[in-house]
Amino acid sequence: MLPTYEPLRWRHLLAKSVDGQLKGPMHVADGAPPPEACAAGTRGRSRGRCAMAGGRDALRALLRAANALLQQRRYHAALAVLKGFRNGAVYGAKIRAPHALVMTFLFKSGSLREKLKSIAQATYTHSRNLAYFVFTYKGLMALQSQLQGKKIPFHSFFAACIGGWLVFGENNAINSQIIMYLLSRILFGLSRLAVEKGYVPQPKQDPFPLVAALIWGTVLWLFEYHRQTLQPSLQSSMTYLYDDSNVWHDISDFLIYNRRTDSK
């Protein structure tokens, strides 16, 4: 006996026109009863199909309403603040997760559970702080522009200062790394701006080799004689490179491992 399928029965129902003549096959979604069947009341599996069809229709209507709202220019500033929050959270997670993964497994001791917890906490903190900062900054920018009727350079500085104070004002490891990252970029940016504005004459030769020499000379001097002034993760990296390379016992911890794990 050939099996029968419920969807086929609905798909081949014929619709009648006003004068009673056949119009042709109805195009009904697979497994979904026609609207008049749902309106008349159903039982069992047909009732479930009616509920699913209604849910899909409601979802489509909701998506259409959301897309229409996103196209409204009068809500653009508020929506930009919300998307800034989203982008801050995503970008913070993308940046911190791989960095925390590498640094934790290279330099931190403890169980796998403790390491994974540390990675998750660092990723969450970075993601949250960046989301909060972008939300605060863009919100204050929109507010100042609304109050003064135009956008001026001071708005950016003021909004970022408030956001930096509120979000990154706590002195912890994550915030310290972010501030140091920004500081190096600021120094380079201000140097280029000074040349562009004519405050500093254009160098006749590329100053980068001299800058590189001074940076490396200063950081290694600090590491050797004032180590406590450096950020902990930088201390860990330099200890691995410059201190641990002075110690070995045999070929195992000279070439294969950094340190011996036994008590020999």
C-alpha cells in the first residue's frame, strides 16, 4: 500500500471562484492547512500546523515592522547609539578572547577550569567596558549636537573624557592595557599632527629607526633595573625572553621546554 501524506491533500485542494467554477490549485505552504480550515477550527496535527503557520506570519510581521523602524531618519541617532553598544561588545570580545587565551596558557599556572574562567572573565570585562564606553560616547555626542544644533570638535573630546572617567577610570589590568595601547597611538598621532600643522618641521630622514632604538633601550633598562614599574604582562613576557633563557639543566629544558617540571 502506498503511503499517504497529509500535505499533499491540502496542496491539491481547488479553490472556487464566485460563480462556482474551478480556478486552479491553491498554493499552500507544505503541511499548512488553508486559512479557512484554520478559521473553522482543527484538531490534532492540523491544529499544530495552524499554530506554526500563525507563528511564522507573526515573525514576518515583526521583522517587517523592525525594518520599517530602522529606516526612520528621526530615530537614527538613538539607533546609532544602540548599534554602537553592540559593536563595542562584539569588538571587545574579538580583541580580548585570543589575547587572554594566549597569555593565560603561556604564563599562568592553575587548573584548566581556572584558566578558562580567567579567559572568560577577561573577555567579558573588555567586551562590557568597550560597549559601555561606545554607548556613553555616542549618547553624549548626540545630546550635545541636539542641544547646540551642530557638531563641533570639543564635543568629541568632552564626551570621550566623560566616558573614559566613568568606564575606564578603575585601575585594573584590563583598563591599564587598553590605556597603554591608546597612549602609544596618541603619541604617534600627535607627532604626525604636529608635522602636518607645521608646529614641527618635516624630518629630512625617517625618524622611525631612532624612535625604535629609544623605545627598546628604555624598556629594557626599566626591565633590568626598575622592573616593578612595568605592566605585569610585559614583565611576564620579558622574564620568559631574557631571564628564563639564562637557566637550563640539560637538553630537555634547553631546547624542548622552558623550565623543568621535575625536581632533578
